[in-house]
Amino acid sequence: MLTDRPSYKALQAHYQQIQQRHLRDFFEKDPARGERMNAEAAGLYLDYSKNRITEETLRLLSALAEDCGLRDRIDAMFQGKKINVTENRAVLHTSLRAPRGQSLAAATVPDAGEPVHQVLDHMAKFANRLRAGQWLGHTGKPIRNIVNIGIGGSDLGPVMAYEALRHYSDRKLTFRFVSNVDGTDFTEATLDLAAEETLFIVASKTFTTLETLANAESARQWTLDALGSPAAVAKHFVAVSTAAEEVAAFGIDTANMFGFWDWVGGRYSMDSAIGLSTMIAIGPDRFGEMLGGFHAMDEHFRTAPFERNLPVLMGLLTVWYNNFFGAQTVAVLPYDQYLKRFPAYLQQLTMESTGKSVTLDGEPIATYQTGPIFWGEPGTNGQHSFYQLLHQGTKLVPCDFIGFRHSLNPLGRHHDLLMANVFAQSKALAFGQAAPAGEPYRNFEGNRPSNTILAERLTPAILGALVALYEHSVFTQGVVWNINPFDQFGVQLGKVLAQEILPSLARNAPVPADDSSTVALLRRYRGLSA
Ligand code: F6P
């Protein structure tokens, strides 16, 4: 067990020594700390000096990572070993962004080499045709609207990347994202679209996901209703999936299918063919730049010493607050409007990965906490909503601030106003301010930790580096907690029960014998008397 490791016990003892120390004190005793406690890679600068740590904390956290075998686990991932043990799969999203001929796993997992680039070439050809107005719909008009249908990793990555890189997107094209099985999502997304100019990308790794198939069925009906002929499906539907048979069974020509592999986890798939909508929006060259940013961070993670390794540092700091300070959450606060869906994207990446309570050896985890809750909103909006709790609440919420030196939309003083708030917030959280006498409600106790991530400007490469940073931070956490961050069995039970319950929602079906709450709810839903 993690908590039995001497390196963990050493951290517990160290925590007892420094838990009362204030960030004011850390900075007073070590005025150069802000110049020293930073690290840089792949265009990202990380200031971690406003954390409740000393050099000794970092040394002990690194020792814990070594003790947990992080180095070997990183190598095992990149080499394509089957580290997703519960699903008996390799974990090779890093091969999706390795330059041609440079996948470290291609020798053992051949698909991770050249086939990755063949799919990218196929995507580029398709994206270029569509962007040039040469992909024609059933009536001969060029496609102008792209609707991505998918959920979870087949939605959150594409929608986040589309929003993040909108500045670079082709404004002649309209993009929509449909994920929820709630019919409102599909209806609103397509309300103002002409079917003859609309292409649906059905994105699903398994091609069995209930929400996605229901939305894809409605999309097909919507297309048929407008265009009249089943032949239209070939021109208006493409698929992104690992499951060719299911795609064919749905009626999509597998020539219009973009494949990927079982070693790409859903939440690690935005740089696979799942990113087709991103590539159509920004073009193959910029998509390639994004992959380059991912790869630069991958190489940094794989080779940099732990004490200068951004994902390792961020992962270990998450462990530090989660396991020693008892922090329950991490707030991610991007000061860039284009990153408005980044916290939502991170929720799946982090919580589907580390929301586990069984070790890799199948032991229940009883003596330590695993995954914290990730949440957030873009600044400065969050400041006028939940920052009150960050500054004066009783909970400790470590924060990640993300900001850029240059705005993509320079407008008067706006960018300086925005960035002044980043620096002010992390300062206020760290150092606080004493209340005037008799006004305790004005007290800012401070000592609230944060990281600040800065980059030049939000480019495709920087987005790739940022996502890879969090992916590998999550990996680091998973290694320390000895869990499998690549499975998601916790989503199964609800799915199965929904299938079981579905028939009893039909008008004449008998209400099943069930727990009294479920029966009462079913009766209410169906308008039956008690
Ligand atoms: O329900 C969770 C999940 O399995 C995610 O892990 C995945 O990203 C999502 O469903 C969608 O799955 P698919 O791409 O197979 O439709």
C-alpha cells in the first residue's frame, strides 16, 4: 500500500513540520523563490513558487515518485506495454503525435507507427476537399456545416479544441457538436442548418454508445426527411471509430470511415481521428502543429528529470494537496475566453482517470484518497462567482491559473486588464491581507496555493502542449496512487440499468417490481396513480 511506503511516511512527517507555515513566511525566508521555483517546456512556463512547499518537499515527492516506479511506468507506456491491465491494452496516445518513423512503440505495436500517419493523410485529404468546397452533398452543393455527433471523449476533446482554436478556424464553415441524448441538443444544433449543406461526423470509438447512436439515427432521419433519398447518407455522413463492422451496419460507407485503435482511450483521443472536426476547422497544417505541441510535451515528460519535469511536478503537487492537506478539489482557471471548455474537458480527463478505489493489484483503497475533483471557469468570470470561496471559504482549493503574454484579439487595454487579474488573484490567494480591527469578515488569511502557467499566445502547438501536460500529470498521479487511469468501469452500471429500465417507460408496460423510490418515480413519470 502507498501509505506503507517509507517515502510516503517521510512525506507525512515532513507535512507535520510545514503544514502551519505560511506562504508569506516561505517568501520572506527565501526571497528568490519566485525566480527559482519554475520550469519550462514545450512553450509553457510553470511558476510553482506559490505552493506550500520547500526544496525538501520537492525532494521527498520526487523520492515518492521514484519509489512508486514512475520512471519505469513512463517507459512502459511509451514502449507500448499493456499497462491498461484491466482491459489488457497498451496505452499509446503518445504514438498518435509522434512524427513519422518516430513512434517508440511501433516495433511492438505495428499499428502505432505508419498506420497512424496513413489515417492522418486520409483525414487531411478529406479535410482539404471539404475546406476547398469540393466535397459536395447529395444535391451538388458544397458542405458548409459540420456536425460532430459523439459523447465523452468523442465530444469533449473536439468541442474544446474547436473553441480553443476558433481563431484559426475557417469562418466559412459552421461547426456544431451534439452529445446529449436529450433531443433538445440535436434539435437546437440543427434548427438553422440546411441538410443539403450539412455533414455529420459520427464519432464513437465503440460505435455502440447509446447516446451517439440515438443522435446518429435522428441525424439520418433528418437528412432523409430533407433530401428524400437513402443515397444521401453516403455524402452526408462519415464515421470516426475503431469498429468498422458497426459503422457498416449503421449504413456508413467504410471508405468514409477514419479509424483508430483500442490503445487510444476515449479521453486521450482528441489527437486521433476523433479530431477530424478540429482538422476541418483549422486545416491539416495547423492540426500538425497541434500534434507537434503534444509531442514536445511528451518528449519532455519522457526525458526530463523529475525536478524539472512539468507534468511530474504538477502531478506530485496534486498528490501533495490531495493526500496530505486533504484538499478535495483543484480549480483550473484559464484566463482566455477561447479556453472556456477546457475545464469541462479536464473533468473527463482527470476524473474518469483517477476516480478509482481499487489498486492495480485489485486491493480496495482504504487508507488514502485518490482523484480530486477538477472544476473551473475562465477568468475573470469566475472571480465574480466562486472566487469568494477560494479566498475566504473554509476549504483549501489549489488553483491552476493559465494565461498568455499576447491576446489573439488585442483590444485596447483588455489584455493587460485580464492579465493583471491573473497576477493579482494568485498574489491575493497566497499572501492574503489582515482585516482592519473589528472587521473579521474582511480578513484574507492567504496561504492558498496556486500554479501559474504562462505561454506566449494560444496557438495549436500550445494547446497540444497544455493538454499533454495534464494527460501526463494524471498519469503521474495514477502511478503514485497505484490505480489504472485508463479504464472506466464506473460508467457501466448506470448504462446497464438504463437499458433495463427503458422498457418499463413504455405506455402499456407493467411497472416492474423494484425499490420503492424507483417504482414511485416510474409511476410519476408515466402519469400513473400511486
Ligand atoms: O461512458 C464513458 C465512455 O466510455 C468514455 O470513456 C468515452 O469517451 C465515451 O463513453 C464515448 O465512447 P465512444 O467513443 O465509444 O462512443
